[in-house]
Amino acid sequence: MVEAVRPLVVAVDDDPAVLSALTRLLINEPYEFISTVDPDRALELVRTRDVSLLLADYRMPQLSGTGLLQVVKATSPATIRVMLTAYPRSTWVLRAWEMELMEDVLEKPWDNDELREAIRSRLFGTKEPAGS
């Protein structure tokens, strides 16, 4: 029997505390979860693995979240792109939304249940994947 491949979710944020909180929240979800503070590492994963969903911070020193999402859209158009930001109504985030660089914007601080549900909904179309 062949085991089904779990979707891969990658989170990139320059704040290690945010990534630690996300890891604690998402580690037991029905998908593989990788977090990184380095946008280049996230891009490497997008280029070398089948990344189902990328969760990106907006404000990062090396590369803005919108810049990262733009590269991901061009490199891997099937990857679902989600911005996780404390600035969901900023001009740059709204422009990125209008340019269709992302499918969703989630706000920091987040509600744990809403964040898990948003990711599952994007990945599986429901709160729970079949057979979980």
C-alpha cells in the first residue's frame, strides 16, 4: 500500500518567536510543516519540493512578503500564497492583493482555530481532510 504524500506548508517570518508559535500550533496538523526565517530558504523549498501553501510575513528585512510572493507566483503558480501580517490593510498588502500575488491575507495576532481552519480550507477545501 502506498502512503499518500502529505501536503507541505512552508512559513517564512523574520521573527523566530512567531515561527516557534506557528510550529507549536501546526506541528500535528495533517500536513508537513516547515518554518524558516530566511526567504531564500523558502524559495529553495518552493523550487525543490512540491510546496502546497506558503505562509509569508509582510515585513522582512531581506525580502518583503510581497516580493517573496511575487517570485513564488512566477516560480510555482500552483503554490497557494497566503500573507500573515500585522498590517493587512497597508497600501502594499492591498496592492499585492489586487495583483493577485496571494489568495488570502491573515492577520497577526491570529486566532489559533481560525488560522488552522484557514490553512486546512485552502489545502483540503474543508476543515478536516478525508480520513483524518
